[in-house]
Amino acid sequence: MTTKRISKKTKEQFGYSSQEELLMFKYNPNIPSGSFSIQKRDGKWYWYYQLSIKRLGDKTRVKYICPTFDGINSDGLNSFQVSFEKLVEKVNSDFTKTQNNNTRLSTLIDDYNRTLIIEENDPKGIRKKETILSMRNGINRFREYCLTEDIRLSDVIDGRKIREQVKEYVEYCKNKITPSGKRGLSRNTIRTYLKQIKYFMDWLEDDVVGRGIISINPINLDVIKKIYPYNPNEKKGYTKRNFYYSRDGYDEM
């Protein structure tokens, strides 16, 4: 019987030392008290910094810093030294990613689409190709609407405003003329499109594999249930995802 080998790394393997940490803190007194750690996610290791005290308004004391790397980079710095530089930058920006709030949401959807395409072509990807195609199809339909309504990142940050716009998007879908001339998309299709908006907002919130530019997802499952309530004929919970759609993006159910 063979024993499964567990891949475990320590922060010291990426250049960390308590002596260097103390020296860096000495010359950067604005860094709040806390501790460095590394965490594994999707097979890769990342630097994190855990604040000693949770700040008002923060969801967690643990702050993402940057990916790790082996050896030294072109500037002669090891992974820990780079992570400290990144931490200084994040402290100076109050742990928020710089982003123009006037950015068109369609531009961010394009970035999101690129990550889905990369995952779609990754043989080690977690999600099935059909799932990714459904995600791209749904968010691209919302992208069309965002361009028409000129929706910006500031609208998402507002929260209430993007929820109102998503409610209007539902009405837009109900009256959409499909390529076959049919008016209105099926309830299942609209519900699927709303889930794809949620996944996109999750990506905007995620500060590790996403953009990390919003503090909270304004379109969560509870919000979707309120925006588009179930009718008495539907089973409790989401209906089974429909992967059968045309290349134009609209099903004919």
C-alpha cells in the first residue's frame, strides 16, 4: 500500500525570515501589526497578511497580497521581499485595488471573458466546457445590455443602482425578440442569465483569482430571488441549467 504524498510548503521556502521581517517593519512603521502566511489555492501558493485587529468595515482580517514564486526575480528579490513591497503598496491604497470607477462594465466583462476562455482551453480546468460556454453566453447577453444602457463600475459599487438595472434587464429579456421572431426568453433562460451575472460579480469581488475591485457582490442569490421570484409551478430552488442554446445566444425553448 502506497502513501499519498502531501505537497506542503512553508513561507521560509519563499524567502521569509523573522529577522528580515523585523527589519522591514522597522523601516515601514505605517504597516499595521499582523503576520505573513502562505495559502494554497487551485494548486498555487499565495502570500497573505493577517491583521492583528479587524478594521471597521472589513469582512476579514486576512488580506491577499500576491502570488509566490521560487528563487529570485530579475531585480534580485525573493518572493517574500516582493510580497512585502506589495503589502506596502496595499497599505498605502487602504487594501483597495486602483480602478477607475467610470470604467464601462462591458470592458470588465471582456476581461472576465478572457479568464473563461483561458480556463476553457486549460486541460486541467475544473469546470466542464459546456459550463464555461453557458457562463460566457449568459454574461455576453448582459454585456449587450450594459453597452446599450452605458452601465459603469460606479453603478455596481452603488449596489442599489445595479440592482435596479438588473431588474430592468429582466424586463428587457421578457420582451426580447429572438432570432426566430419569438417575443421573450423562457423563465429558465432568464434565470440562467441572472446566475451568470452573479458569477461575474463574484469575480469582481474575488481578490485572488478575480479583480477584487468591489467590496461585496450586490447580485447574490437572495437578491436574484427577489428580482425574479419563482412562480408556483416551479420547483423550489434553481431549475436545471440549460446548455442548449444557439450560437446567437438565445434558446428556442
